Amino acid sequence: MRRWDEGAPYLVRALELAAARDPQTLSEDERDAWQDAFRCLATNRLEAGDREAARRVAQAGLELFPDDPSCRAVLRRLAEKPAGR
């Protein structure tokens, strides 16, 4: 049994903490963790069936990390399988 909703608040909090910092002061590991949080939350919301949240998170992730393959993959999956199909 997958419990997608249980992990989402922790990923949201990770994004909030990173966003509160000056991106110029983040270490490479912190930037990687920030990018991973976008990836994981977008996938989490997609798997939970919250398509709009998945789209918002993936798009926000791509604004900061334009070449991110995971966020692009979430948007592709959303485009390939419209809601209700």
C-alpha cells in the first residue's frame, strides 16, 4: 500500500525551507536536495492523483532547474494521459 499523502508535508516543508534561503548561499548539496524535493513532490502528487498539484510543482521546479528530467517527465505524463482517461 502506498501512502503518498503522508510524505507530501515533509517535501513541502523542504521546499519552504530552501525557498526561504538566498539561493546564492546554498551549497551544491543543498541545491541538489532542493531539486530532489521538487522531483519527489511532483511525482508524489502525480501518483496520489492530484494532477493539478503535480503540474504546479513540476512547473515550479523547472523555473529553478530548467533541465530537470524528472519534472519534465511528470509534465509529459500529464500531457499523455489527460484527466479522466
